[in-house]
Amino acid sequence: MPNSTLPAPYTVNDAPPTDMLALARAGDDRSFGELVTRLQPRVFRWALTYARDPDEADEIAQQTFVLIH
């Protein structure tokens, strides 16, 4: 894991998504996992309105997170 840290007073659990995304892109798997946990339901709902098929929406959501990792 890279030696990336969040500015005080944040922890990975309460950091803004933009900070977690920057850390995830730098290779911090813990930040990426928290980002997925926090945003996956929202991304899935957005994909479902676009695809109108739960299986397709799930695939779109997964691909979204693959692209940012």
C-alpha cells in the first residue's frame, strides 16, 4: 500500500469521496474498498435508470468501479 495519508481529521471511513478516489488511484486498496462500499448503491441506482435491467445495471456499476481502479 502506498504511503498516502488523508489530511487530519479524516479517516478512510469519513473522508470525502474525492479524497478517497485520489488515494484509490494511487493504489490504496482500503480507500478503494470504502469508496465502492459507500457509492455502489448510488451508482447501481443510476445505472438502473439508464439500463432498466437489474443485471445490466449491476454490470455497468461494476465496470464503473473497474475503470476508476
